[in-house]
Amino acid sequence: METQTIRFYHRGQVQEVSDAPVTRTLLQYLREDVRCTGTKEGCAEGDCGACTVVIGELQDSGDVEFKAVNACIQFLPTLDGKALITVEDLRQADGALHPVQEAMVECHGSQCGFCTPGFVMSLWALYQQHTPGGEPPPRQTICDALTGNLCRCTGYRPIIDAGQRMMALPAPQADRIDPRQIADTLRNLKRGETFHYNARGQHFYAPRTAAEFGAIKAAEPNIRILAGSTDVGLWVTKQFRELGNLLYVGQVEDLNQIAEHDGFIEIGAAVTLEKAYAALNTAHPELEELWKRFASLPIRNAGTLGGNIANGSPIGDSMPALIALGTQVVLQRGDVRRVMPLEDLYLAYQKTAMVEGEFVAGLRVPVQGPQHFRTYKLSKRFDEDISAVCAAFGITVENGIVTAACIAFGGMAATPKRAVLAEDALTGKPWNEATARAGMAALGQDYTPLTDMRATADYRSRGAANLLYRFWLETRDSALPAAMVNVRAIGAGETVSA
């Protein structure tokens, strides 16, 4: 297969790259190759947001979707066929600041300034979703958009103020960023065949169909599959690993679909976490807090739910909830597919039931969940943190008796794992405090958690049991509203009474 150049839109024109290493990050390209040094490097692992840029992708509607991502962990070949917007693009043709930048100035949102370009780009992506002069985004929406940006000197209040102020400022009169022009350019850049890039003996493949993807994987079973780079990117930036050839899922159109069939929400392996959780939250609104607390918006804009599942991390937040909902995983080898319960995919730490050449093609999540369903996350920070414990509970109660129970935890074992003894302790029993406490005791036999940097084994065990008790409080006959058992709501001054 003949090698091709990486083509993308940046700084008002099509850029072509032919000699960069396959795993060269977008941040390295910007700062070292084209001297766009407004984009900063902080953590090099997608946590601080100093490197935030905006990627534009052509949608089926013909419009361009803009989304903030972390440049430090995105590999340059994944940019093929897309648009790249950096802080250098925002200054207007007449030299004026963009309203987002002007709002940061007016609201005193910058002090040392190192983090400011990242904040500006996150706010610019949000700006594109609203009408200048119209209603500003709600404060919580601004906070959600900034979960991936860390500030250590100015503080968030003036930056959030800037997010509200930016919509009231006059719209750019000489904006160099024209979404219609970008859309026309991206249509011309769109490839109808597999994109193949080869540099220094390392190959990067971006197929357009699942059949092509499966054929490449079958021919080279050990090829590394790349989705959003939110984990694999760190293997390069932090562990300095050699990854070999890469097979990119991001351009596979039939794996980038969400559909509803036969009582299931079917989510392709290339669907981003943000879009997947938005679809799941429609059917299961109990997922909303987990959705918003899953990493940060730039990470959810890049990472995929399929990648999170395939990774199989014991602290991956998606799996407990999906297991409790009865999710099935779709596996593919060549052009042959098979379906299995998600809980059966994980055999041991970092070991799955996938055979050689097989990959995660998608997920099937039931539209109808358990009668009572909740997810909870314990972590040191509320936003953008890895779980110490992630819990999901699903039960059905008929005439006061628990007729079905599914409990799953992350962070409690070497894999995401169901609590079968606790489920047995609940099933067939009245849904009362005694039953809940029996389930809490059984959790001590289901799991033997470890002590690590995130939590002690004792904290995990006690925390898991207390989450089951909270679940009972929220679902008993005289159920307490979430505000009465949520520490953030209580801390904000909610009145609590039993």
C-alpha cells in the first residue's frame, strides 16, 4: 500500500506533512515544527489543559463540528482530513482580539498566563455552540467545558465570568475562521479509501470501513489499535514505548454510528465518550453525574467508549455501569462478529476473552434498565480524577421483594467485577435496611481490594459498603432525594431531614 501525506487545514490553508514520526504528537508539531508556541506543554498526559486546541471535523450534515482536545497526546496522523484551530488563529484579521480573548482581559482571567491559551481554546469551542449577543451559556455548562483546564494562580471565578461575558461582546467583524470555508476544504480532503502513512519504518492505517479494518487486523494480529490516544498517548509521552504499526479506528464510518434496534442502544467502537454518554443518558438519566465526571471534556471528545471497554482497566469508570445495565460487547475478527455479555469479557488483569486478531466493534446497551439503577464514584477530586471506587447498582423490586440484582464495581479487584455474593444476599429478600446491611457484609467476601496511591484497602471496602447503603436510602419505600445523600449538595447548604 503506497504511503500518503498527512493533510489537514490549519492557519487558513491545507498543510501537508510527510516526514514526521507516526507517534509525533500534535503538540510537538505545533511548538517545534511550525513554531505555534501559544499552545503550551504542562503535564504531557492530558490532565492540565495547557495544550488545549480545537479540532474541526466534517459531519454528515455538511457542517463542521468543533471540539476541544489535548494536543499533547494526539498523534499527528490522526489529524488527516480535519481542521486544526489554535490560539494563533483567534486574533482577527484587523488585529483585534476575539471576543473570548477580550472577555478574559476584561474579567481579569489571566495572571501568569501559562494556562490562558488552553482556557481560551476551551471557551472558543463553547463559543461556537452559542449565538453572539444571545443568552450566555449557563454557569454549569461553562464549568463543564473547563473541567480539563487547570489554573493555579488566577482562580476560576474570573475565568467563568469571562465565559459568560464573551457572548455579550460584539461578534468578530473580520474573523479569519470561516466554518463554511473550512467545510468546503474538508470535503476536498475527505478520502474514499484507507489512509496509509509510513514514516521511518512505522506504518499508520486509517481504514474507512469495518471490513477494511478487520482485514488489516486479521493480516497483522498484533498491530496496535489506536482510538482516542487518551491512554496509548501516555505510553509514548510518559513511558517512551515503541508502539509498532498503528491501526486507527477514528475514520471507520460504520463503527462511528449510534442506533437503536430491538431494545438496544448500539454504539460503534469509534464513537467518542462524549457522544456515547449523551446517547446513554437519554435512556438512563442516572448516568449523568458519571458522564460529567468521566475525565474531562477534552478527553471525552477524543477517547471512545469502545476503547475504554477494550482497555479493560480495573479502574475504568464505564464498565461497572454498563455491566449493571446488562450490556453486550460486539467482537469482530476479519468479517465475522460474535456477541457476549460485557462481564464475560474480562478474565484477569489486562486479559480479555478476545482471541488473536479480534477487536471490539461496538456495544449493545439495553434501553430498558433495572427498576432502580444508580452509579457512584469515589475519588480525591470531583472533576477529572481516576476513581478509587466506582460502583453501579441495579435492582428490581416487586411487592417489596428484590427479584433481581446486579452489582458491579471498579477499583475493587483486578478487573471490573460483579459482586455475586452481595447480589445473592439481596435477591429474594425484602428491600429493607436489614437486607441492605446483609449485602454490605457480603461485599467483604466478594472483594479483596488493594492499597495504592488512590486509596487504602480499608477505605475501598468501607466506601463500597457505604455506597450500597446510600443506594438503599435512595430507593427504599420512603426514599431520600439525591440532594439529601449527596455531600456536595449538603455542603452547599441543602436542608437535610430523614
